[in-house]
Amino acid sequence: MPSQQQRDFLLQTADIPRLEAECDKIIDHLESTRDLSRTIVHVDLDAFFASVEELADPSLKGIAFGVVSSSAPFLCRSLLPASLSN
């Protein structure tokens, strides 16, 4: 693990625009070759995402709902005990 001085030196001497351009090329290549024919489902077993949504919108409390993100395609669903008995 580098020391604080080593990290500071690396950050001060890094060619950030060049590194960003290289990263952009890698991302462009990955985006152009990725397979979008499959769907990946993320199961939110601890209901973290649902809890965050409930904090933002208290009217969701006590009902089953889905959380969808367009930046990282996933769906998670909060199934409350009352919903499981239906």
C-alpha cells in the first residue's frame, strides 16, 4: 500500500486528461460489444433499495413495490410479510 506522500505524488504528476481518454476508449469498446439479449435480476434480500425508496416516499410503506434503475438495470422488490400470505 503506498504511503500518503506516494499517493500525493502520483496524483500531482498524473496526466488525468490522458487517463480519462484511455478510460473512455475502454468504456466505448465495452459498450459496443456487450450482449443486451439477457436480463439480469438483482434480488434485494435485505430490502436496502426498498428502504431508501420508503425514506424518500413514505406513502410506499406497507406495500410491495419494485425499484428500477436505468443506469444499472435491476429490479428489486420488497415483499412484506402481509404480501407473502396473499
